[in-house]
Amino acid sequence: MPTHHAARLPISSWAFPVAGLGFFAVITALGLGKSFSGSAADVAVAVILMPILFGAVFAAVHHAEVIAHRTGEPIGTLVLTMAVTVMEVAVIGSALIGDEGNPALARDTIFAVVMIVVNGLVGFCILTGGLRHREQNFRVTGANAYLAVLIPLAALSLVLPNHTSGAPGGAYSVSQLAYVAAATLAIYAAFLYTQTVRNREYFSVVIEGDEEADRAHVPSERDTAVSLALLVLSLAAVILLSKAFTGAVEFGLSRAGAPDAVAGVIVAMLILLPEFTAAIRAARADKIQKSINLSLGSACATIGLTIPAVAVISILFGARLELGLQAKDTVLLLVTVAVALLTFGTGRTNILYGLIHLVLFATYGFLLFAP
């Protein structure tokens, strides 16, 4: 029988959400955070905002994982996925419908997620796991399922807009955007059903003793209720501070002379950091299947849920949404897909595959600043 026990609540799991809500109240009362002009007050807001917001994101993911552990599958996966999606959509949506909207932030963020996850995170996990364990095994059926979802989602979202005539500049017409949103959501829903209900064995992590240990540490009903309340607070803090965050990022990049696409990288890192730490720990512990589930699963969820949500915002508010990649980025995406098919085609990894993915990630980073 599972053992339900009261776990000690980490201070950061409630302090950052509370601090975020309090900070939002303060800057709203003072009329700050709406636009950034480089004043001392703006710099102070940005400096305080960043650690609070990142802390609130980590807190939200922590509480979502507690709830997921208690509820089990498939509800657990849905809770965690929806929490991450809400935060990402909040940040992208705040930039999309602002006074000076950034119509390319969704594209830049999604492409950054694919590059960071499929090349950066996967490459680092394979390399570190290979250096420590030489070879690591995973389920080909599960990896292929992730790629079968990720490839059409990326093509519909990032490549196809450049080859339609409904709207100029790598954008979809309203009807095209609505269709792509529905198609994307249908693909992801089918994948989620396969992953959590129909074929769960494709993605299982079979490590002797882990299952018993997990059952012995199921959170109590009280812990779950507390995490649910704090999850709501954490998401509220991220949503309320998202406008100030995007404003601070865009102003900082303009003052530094950095490319606009770097904003997408920062947003992607904000959302992916909790997954990073968990995936790397799993690879070092010889659980490469768990690393693949975390990394590729986050990429599929980012496109599968973010695109429909952002499409609805674009249609409702009449905001322009640019999705089509530039030619060089399309080439890099195609090479990434081809290498991923080889990497995950054998069921075994070694450091060679990890190094190749990391080189592709470095190429992506280099081309951001030297297009």
C-alpha cells in the first residue's frame, strides 16, 4: 500500500509566488513595468523581476509534479503539461497583444525550444550519460513516437507558413491559422492518449526498485491540496508579471544590440529550466529513457498546446502572428530532424551522437548573432 506522508514544504515553493504577487502589486501601484525607458526605476524593476519570475516558474513546476505524483497517469501528465503551457502562453501572449506587439516571438520561442531541447538538452544528456555509462539503452518505439509527433508539428508551425499564399510574410490567414491550430491540437491529443493510456509501455522507465520507491512516497492529501493552492498562486504570479518580463527583455536586447530572436531563447529557457535539471540528473543516473521522455515530451507539448492557444489569441485580438522560419533556420531544422532520426533509431546512445547534437546547437547559437 502507498505510504502517504507530510513532506516539508521548501521555502522557495511558496516564497517566490508570494513575492511575485506582492511585487506585481507594488509596481502596479507605482505605475512601473508597463514600459521601459532605461531609468533607474526601470533597471531596479528588471533586476528584482528576473529572480522572482524564474523562482515562480520553478515553484509552479514543483507543485505540478507533486500533484502529478499524487494523481498518477494520465491526469498527472496533463497537470504538469498544462502548467508549463499556461506560463509559456502568458509570456508569448503578453508580447503579442501589447502596444508594440512582437508578432515573431511565438516563432522564435518555438524554434528555440526545438533547438535547445533536441540539440542542446538531448546532446548534453547523451554525452554526459555516455561518458559515465559508455552506452545507454532506451525504447525505440517511444522515441519514434515523439519524433512522429514533433516533425509534423514543427513543419505545420514553422515551415509551411512560408509556402502558403493566404497571408504575406510567413503568416497564415485566419482560416489557415484556425485549421493548423485544430490539426496541431488533434495530433498532440492523439499522442497524449497514446502516451498515458493506450501504449504507456512505449515510454516506461523500467528500473528495478524505482516503482516501489515511488509508491512509498506518494504525497498526502494535505500536501496535494497545499500544492494545488500554491500552483494557482505561482501561475498567477507568472501571468501577472509576464508583461513586465517581455518588456524588460525586449528593452535589454535593444540596448545591447542583440538580435530580436534572442528574446525567444530567453523565454524558452525560462520555461525549460526545470526540465533541464531533471533530464540531466536522469541521464547521469543511467535513466536515459526518462531524459528522453522529459526533453522530447516538453518539445511536443510546447508546439502541440502553445500554437493552438496563441492562434486563439491572435484571432480574437486581431494580432499578427509570424510563424515561418528564415531559410537558414529551415535548413538547420531539417538537419536536426535527420540527425534525430538516426540518433533515436537504434535504441542505444553513445557520445558521438551527443557531440553531433551539441555542435548543431552551437551552430544555432552562432547563427543567432552572425546570421
